[in-house]
Amino acid sequence: SSTASDLISRRGVFSRRYYGSVEQLTQPEVDGQEHCRRFRIENGDSPGEKDEMFGSPSTPVLENPEYQTRWYFKYFLGKLHQNYVGLDNDKTPFFLSIVLNEDNSTCVPICRAILFKKTGAQKISLAIPQNKVLTVKQILSNFPNMDKVEKGPKEIFSPDIQKDLLLLEEQEGSVNFKFGVIYMKQGQTSDDEILSNEYGSYKFDQFLSLLGDKIKLRGWDKYRGGLDIKGDMTGKFSVYTIYEGHEIMFHVSTLLPYSRDNRQQVERKRHIGNDIVNIVYIETGESEQEQETAHAQFNPTWIKSQFTHVFAVITYDGDRSYRLSVFSDEAVPLFGPGLPCPPVFDDARLFREFLLVKLINGEKAAFETPTFARKRQRTLDMLIKDLYSEHMTDARMTMLNRRAFSDVLADTPRHSRLKEDSRQIEFVRIGQALKLEAIVRGDAPTSLASAGGVSAGAVFKRSPWEANCFYPVFPAQAVTAADSWGENRLVVAAEEGTYIVEDGNTHRLIFDKTLQVRQVSVVEPHGILLLKAGAVNKEGKIYVFRLSQIEAMSEPKSRMDVKEHRLEKTRGVHLYALSRPGGARLRMCVAIGRKLLMFQWKHSAAWTAWCPSSDTDTVEGFTFLWEVTLTEHPTLLTVLDVGWSPKSPGHHSIADAYVCVGYKHHWDVVNGRTGQAKHLHAVDAARAKLVAAVDLYEDQEVQLLLCYNHTCHFQKLNEDSSPSTNYDFHWNSVPCD
């Protein structure tokens, strides 16, 4: 888990989308000691928020949706799969689950694996090469620090393990949510006053009807959020809704039991104070000034709760507009959607969706704070140790049933085929029963239940990262490279040639197979197309075309037809990289064996935009800048179009260009003009597959994501940056680019 200071130090990465200032708010004295908590305040007025307009990047999107993250439930439970138990090099127990599936978007056989450890579940997806079977050892080695496990894990044949692993996955957090809703009058400054409001106003009741449906608690058979459904001990009514499969129960202060004799309203505090996220509805006048004052003066420390980490403060004016501000404990990681500027919503339906997504994302983010992370880790540690003891001593795990660590997954035990078939049938039956039970109980991450009213018809939205079929009738041939062109076109290099693929039109061949293209770049700001072509690296060359020439082609060209488009000095190229779009100049770094060559386009993008008819250059548009020889053959290149020096950050020539170079197991950053190089990061893995180095440069600070295998390493290049700002995060599958 990350400490609060670590989380704060990483906020620079998100400077484009800054979510609010951090203010220190003083809590009342407790036992003579003054307690302080720091809160991040989102009110639509911070610099990053002012750049956002509602409906753009701030469109509500659920972060880490359970139907994507709960792999065991989605891909394993109810299907035939294998489970293992073992010890890592630190003698810490772990469980490993493996299942073979087919990727729906690519129809490629894949292996999915989950590693359950006390620090949480790690997930990977591995493509299975044709005619090759993965061993358990090979799969396990793809997880961080698991490639050198000495003793192989033992397979668990008991079908009851599925219930145990489902319990481990559920420790990630609840699929359903309970949020507090507090009715507050302007001028009230303590929870005793606020929770003593016996009834709400008409406008507050309107707001509750927007949130969900008013339901009778006695006999309620859906998610109850800790409320009593037998004897009206927590009130007679509550508010309930469903959003994208998540059941939500609201703990409404005015619907919870009220006591005229108990000024502290203990029954209300018992629920409100134990909610991680609370909505605070402040009753104000209708003027904009009164609303702004209510938001500016609100102090979350008025609600005495160490458990509540997020407050969503809401006011309503007479023009049917809602104003929103959000207070988050500083330890809570940043979460979206970002508030618009101003944070006023005229459309009640859009506001409801925005608010629910913000609340759900806020609770998920709060679970990553040190307080909750430590508690979750303790729980997981205890559960995994207990399960390890149980399954390692299980009498059913006889020597006859154990498979060797190196046995392939496709192999079956040597004992009776009939006995194995019976075991597999029983295993799947129990898994399907557990899955059905979770769905009926309402704890399934794929629940599609609907509560009627405002929540009726709740369905899942398409995830932004899901593949979308662009052109279903492209010929069945291997694609070697491609790049997008405009909104509806692709340049696609394949076995039989290079094509223009356009939505609504038939694909068109522009270069035949005599020109074997291996890399493609459409540079629209400069109106050019770059190709790296050649059957082998020794024959590799860079070709430069005008996009206007490509559009005007009526017949496909051969390799002999495009000789005049070859760029000098690039024979033998095996790799090239371009500077990021929007830079002062377009630069291209070319790798030929151990040599790096830097070229620069002589016109700026602005000049091309102003004088499109005058910009007709192809190969003559590139100017050679410098050449440097490396110690190894590079496998990756990223041009850092920024003036930075490994020895003198901030003191550089404006013409300097730096290149992040990836080798077999490490990355360097190289200044071609001076020959200076700085070591960035080494990969401690036997089979490292370097994928990309992504330039995150912004605000005069050079930042890189160095991606390999299932890992991305974030690193700042400035010498004065703290080592604590460098960190890793892991993908479920290997990124492609």
C-alpha cells in the first residue's frame, strides 16, 4: 500500500487534470489535543478544472468496474480450471488459479492466471502460441518476483477451493454500496445540530427522489446496506437504487430513527458515521451567493467520523440547478470524474449519473488509503494462511493426485480417465452453484437487477477500452503495421501489400507486396506518410510520401516505382521513432545496427497549415542532424523533444534532442549532440520483453513510462526528483504499444 506522502508526491503526474487544492482543516479538540486532517477540495475553481467543460474528459466513467476486475467470478467460477497452493521465496503462502479461454475480440487462445497473495490479487493474460503448451512454472514466472520460486506449488483437486478463492476475491471491496445522505441547514456547524434535523424540506425530498426509490424496509429482500428489515429498528423507509449493476442503499439522516431525548442522535450517527462516503445536502436560499457561501464555509470536520473519507456537498437553487463540491481526505487517491467549471448542473438526470459515479469511484479510491489497505492486507494474510494450512494438509491431496511442477496444463492425470471426468463434472457443478448463489444474493459483479423507477433498465455501458470492429471484411492475412489517418481511415501494411482502409468504402491497395512495409507513420500536421520497408533489416529503408500523393494514387505502386522516395543515409534501418505531435519541429531518430541518426523536418506544422500548397517536400524535407554509435543494438526508441541534460537539467541548447533507448534488459537516455548517456532502469527478469517507453513530458518536467512484460515503471528524469516518485504498476496483459 502507498503512504499518504507517496500519493501526494505522485500528483504531479496528473497536473493536466488537477482535482483540487489541499487545505488543512482543524478538528475540535479531543482530550485536550487538537487534531488535524487535511482534505482535498474539488469546487471547479482549481486551474485544471477551469480547463474542463462538462461532457468532455469529465464524462462519468466507473473506474475499475467489478465486471472487469473480478476475474475469478467472471472467467474461472463455473468453468473447468486449475488451482495451486505454494510458498514464495519468502516462505509466504500463495494460491494460483489458471484457466484457458479464447479472446472474444481476436479469437486467439489465451491463458488467464490469478495470483492470490496477502498484498492482493495479481492478474495476467497470456497469449498461447500455436502448437505450444504453457507449463505452470512458465505462467508463474510472469508475475513479479515469482520467476525464481524454488519449490513447485501443489495442485488442489478439491472443488471446495472455489468457495475459498471467491472469498479472497471479495476482499477487494463490496460490489454494492451504502452512502450516507445528511440533511443540513445553513449555519449549522456540528453533527449534533445537523443530525437533529427531524425532517427535511420539500426540495430535499425532491433530491431524494432523484437519487432513487423510497422503499419500505420491513420485508425488503434486496441489498439492505446494514439496515434492519425485520423490526423497523433503523426506520421504516429508506432510499435504494441500482446503477450499472451496483445496488446502492442510502442512509438518509431524516429517515433514520430520531430521538427527542438524545441530543447526540446516536442511532443516526451509528450509520452515517460508518459510511465511507457521505452526501451533505445544505438547505440554502436561492441566490447564487448564498450557495457559494455554503460550499465555501463547509468544514468536513463538523461531522466527527474517522471512517468517512469523502463528502459530496450539494445545494439546490430555484432554477432547478444543483451545485456540487467534493471534500476528500488527502490520503484518498485522485478519482474522477472531474468537476466542470462552474460545478453547476442544470440537467437533473445528468447530475444524478455524475454524482453516483463520483460516489462509487470515491469509495473505491478510499479503499486504497493506508487505513483500509492495512486492514485488507491483515484480513487477506489471515485468510490465506488459514487456507494454506487447510489445503496443504488435505487428505485428498495424495501423492497420486499431485502433478509435477513442470507438467503441462493440457496433460491429464495418469489414473482412470473415468475418475478424472467425474471429478471435473463435480468441480464445474459446484462452481456453477456458487456463481448462481452469488447472483441471487445480489453480490455478483455482473448483476443486471433493476429496481424500477429511476433505476429501471440499468444496463452496462460499453467500456472505453473495449475493441470496436472498424472494418469486418479485410482479407485474411497477417498485418505487419498500421496507423490511423483522420477520423475514418487506416493505412494498413499486410502480407499482400499496403492498403487504405476507409469506413464505408472498399479497401484500396496502394503498394503491392514487392514493397514489404514493416513500420507506418501518418504525420497529418505535416501532410506526410513515412514507411520503413524491406524484406530484412539489411534491406530496410525509410520512404517519404505526401498524403496528397497517396490520395491521388489510382494504381498500386511497386518497390521499383518509389525509388525517388527513399531517404538517404537510412539503408539498413531496423527501427525508427518520431518526436511527439505538436512539438516545435518534427524529428525522426533512425536506428541502423548500433548507430542512431537524427533527422529534422525543415518546416513547422504551423507553416504547413498556413501554406499547404507550398509544402510539397518529401525526402528533401528532412535534414540530417547528428549520428551517434551505441554499445548495443537498440530494440526501442522514443524521441524526447525537450531540452534536458543528464548533468545539467535546465541548462541546454534549445536544439538538443534526447532519445530514450531500450536495449535487451535496460533503458538509457542519450543526447546525440554530446554523446552523453544516462542509465534509467534495468529489468531484473530472465525473459524480459521491452514494449515501449512513453513520454509523459509536461510542465517542463520529463517523465517516462518504461513498459516491459506486464509492468510499467514510472520515472522522472530530473536529477533533483525524489526516488519515491519512481514506482511500478502492472497490467493484466502485455501492452502492445
